[in-house]
Amino acid sequence: MMLDNGRVKHIVGEKAEYLVFPELEKYPELGVAFAIRGAKGYHYEPISPEVDYSGIASELGIRVEDLVMPFQAHTDVVAEYDDAVREFKDTDGLVTAKCGAVLCTKVADCISLLMYDPIRHAIANIHSGWRGTLQKIAQNGLRKMVAEYGTRTSDLICVICPSIRQDHFEVDQDVYGEFAKAYPEIINEITIRKNNKYYIDTVRCNTWLLERAGVKMENIIDSVLCTVCHKDLINSYRGNIEGEKHFRNLALIWLKD
Ligand SMILES: [Zn+2]
């Protein structure tokens, strides 16, 4: 089965399997991909000798040594990548205007937000899981781009990678309560209540943050893919068969040299 749906093109390469986003192909200076299960798993830590990134790198025409991976920790911290700094502790988002640096996040149900400012030629890669969504890390990503590059949010294009969707994001009262506190304006819109369980639309939380900050609705490209529904093809934490290793997908964005 393939995951093509108009917004997403599913590529089965010889060395890796990944998704690309046709609406971004009009920017030849930009590289964007989302490596999935067929690309083998990626561990949580950036530096794990047993993980081989050469397959996906060679498929995409990039170099393994150009991959920049923060130590994700479900924070709201977004940092700027420049040549001097390569190690990012407790960081869940990166921005850069440097060509060649491939910003990465690893997710297995969490949302990766990939942003491109085609006017200022700057990019962002933000890990927004449900904890990051509660802390509104998307907002911090936008602020960072505005502060570092003078980005106008109305110029930004934003991809929402495959993630756990409302149909599978079942939570109890405590987590629902946290969302009600963080998102009182839209709590009814983002919640379905069924048999004393709550189903939260974390994608809507993120698109709401983006739209409220000035990102145009038509510039938000949602993959519309649920990782749990497609656990046979995309790494999923909740969808994993018990006992199986928890692998992650790799979201990559870069400005070509
Ligand atoms: Zn689902």
C-alpha cells in the first residue's frame, strides 16, 4: 500500500522509504522529506552508532555529516543552528538560514512542523508532541524566525507531518484538563468525549497557533496521515506491537547549497 494522497507523495527508494510534499516542489532551493518505517528505525538519541543514516541521506542526495539532530526532551525550546553549535541539549526545535545544514526531528506519533520562509530563505523544524503542544512550542518557533530572520508569518509555509490524529489520541481527564487550561478558546472544537474518555485534536491546536500568529491557512500543508492508522508503514508509538522496539520517523528540512 502507498500513502499518496495529493499532499503527500510516497517514495520507495532502493535504500530508504520516505514521503515528500508536492506543494513544496515549486521551491527547488528547498529539501523536505519524512523518512518512514521502510527506512528502518531511528533511535531517540541523536548519536547512536547503531543507527545508519546513510540510506536516507543517499536517497535524498545529502551527507550524513550535515544532519543536525537536537536532543529532544518535550521542551518548548527552539534554538538557532549555526556552524559553531552542533549539540543541542533539551531542545525540540531548530531554525537556520544556512544552506546545507539538514535540520532533523524524530517522531513516532508526535507532530513535526516543517517551516519555510521563501522570502528570507530560512527554515524551521519543530517537534511538537502533546507536551510540546501544551507548551505551544509552535509559537516559539515562529517567534524565533521573526527574531532571527525578520520573517513575516504571512510568508511562511508550514508542513504538518504524519502524527497521531484525534481518532487515536485518547486521553483521560487529567490530560484533557491540561488542554482545557492551555486552549480554553478552542477546547470544545478540539475535544470529542466518548465513554468517559477524551479524544484531542492536537493538529488543530498547532494550526490554531499558526493561524493566530498570522500564518495563512492556505500555506499550512497538512499531510492528513495518522501514524496509528498507518502503523504498518509509519513508525508509531501507540500503534506499536507490544515488545517491538520503538522506532521513530525522521523529518528533514534543508536549504540546498
Ligand atoms: Zn488514527
